[in-house]
Amino acid sequence: MRTIKLGSSTLEVPVVAVGCMRINSLDKPEAERFVQTALEEGANFFEHADIYGSGTCEEIFADAIHMSDDVREKIILQSKCGIRPGMFDFSKEHILTSVDGILKRLKTDYLDVLLLHRPDTLVEPEEVAEAFDLLESSGKVRHFGVSNQKPMQIELLKKSVKQPLVANQLQLSITNTTMISNGFNVNMENDAAVNRDGSILDYSRLNDMTIQPWSPFQYGFFEGVFLDNDKFPELNKKIDEVAKTYNVSNTTIAIAWLLRHPARMQPVIGTMNIGRLQDCCKASEIYLTREEWYGIYRAAGNVLP
């Protein structure tokens, strides 16, 4: 598995992150086979959140991987906190309490990465800074980042937070390309020109933040997958054509399309299917040509000005 540095840190991570949001859909033997396959593929970056399965996903993962000091040294763990029922909460108390719960469920003493999960409009950056300082000094968290935040929200945090924010988890797929499309349609009077995220793509590259695309196979907001979907005939025709060129699956090409971008992204895959997991991992070996990348982009219905 090819690796990249996570943001401005020295942490080397595989280019594909294994999302564990659905691991509670597997029984214990299935979960064990899944995490073992991921390790065999070099996909040792496992992504969690305290709300996934109300915490049960972290517990299931820890049991499935047979967490021990030896195992912990071989994997990279990321989790997120900040979502509570009916609200978001970036208070110092909530962050610290959440991390303690995450560590207990994952049966580990530390997280490699902690992300703040969706923006809290009531955030007090000073409280976040105090929480991060305590987590870092205690050794409970080594690196920090955010999720679903735009540049000015990140800048607000950076006003007080001294630790580098190394990653931002954002929705991005071949059919959800607003952060890319508005860059093509600058100063134009069409919907694609609307800047919905404050130029987060360029901001991330300028500030050495790794974008972690979530739902890389979804269209809309969890409306379904675009692969082999009759709603996207031209897109699937093009993806299948490119897949045939490289003798890989359409799943591989969908991830390779994201990895081709020079922003050096780290897609978070959510599949619990071992075959699709392996296909996603193969994407690290594929480097699409410029013609192939743009061909897929246009086949998704995107129009170049």
C-alpha cells in the first residue's frame, strides 16, 4: 500500500483509510476476517467515531483485531467526537470525556488522530485549545484535525489551538464534486460556480491539510452508490472502460480517481465486503492519466466551461 504523510505531520499513513462505521453489521468471525484482510493489504489506518453504533463499533473493532500492545504498534487509529443527540458539542468537558470513552472502547492508551466531528457553532476555540493541550500532554492524542469544516471555521480554531490541524474529513466522490467544480467555473453565472465551502480544496493544499473524502461511492447525501446504478449510465460506461484498461474493477477506478488529484487525499472507505476492500486497496497502484480523470469527471454530468 502506498503511503503519504498526514497533513503537515511526520505520520506516514496508507492512502486508503478503513472506515469502521458499519463493522457492527458483522458477526465476530466476519469482523475478524475483515480487519485481518485489511492488515494483509497494508490498510492499517482504521477510522472511527464515538457515535458509530453508539460506541459499539469501537468495541467490536477492538475485539476483532484482538487489541494488544503488539497489535497497537502495527496500526493507526483515528476517531472523531463532537456529535451528541440533537446537537454538536466542542466543549472542553465533552471532548475530554469523549476521548476517555473512545480509548476505553478501543482498548488503547492513545489515538494517533482525533478529529472534531462536524462544526459546532457554539464553539469556544479557547476551550478546544485547552482540551487539545491536555490530550497531547497526557499522551492520549498525538495528532488533531477536523471534519466537515470550511476555511474560516478552521482559522477560528487556529486562533487558539496551537497543534497543527492535519486532516479534514469532507464529502467527495465522482458525483459529489462541488469543491472541484467551483474551481472550474470561477466568475460564471451558473450553479457550478457557487462556492459552497470557502475554497476548501485550495485552502487544504495551501495549509498542508489532508482531505479525507467520505462516502467515496455515494451520490447525494447517502442516497445510494453510483457504481452499477442505472441513474448514471454514461458515468458507469466510462468507469468500466477505464477499469478494463487497467484490468481492475470499477470500485478500484472510483478510488483511483480521488487518489489521482494532487491534493494527496486519503479516501475513507466504508465497505465491510472483503472483496471490495481489496479492490479499494488496489487503487493505490493505479495512476490515471489526465485524459482518463477528466473523462470520468465529464461522464458524471460535469460540464467544463
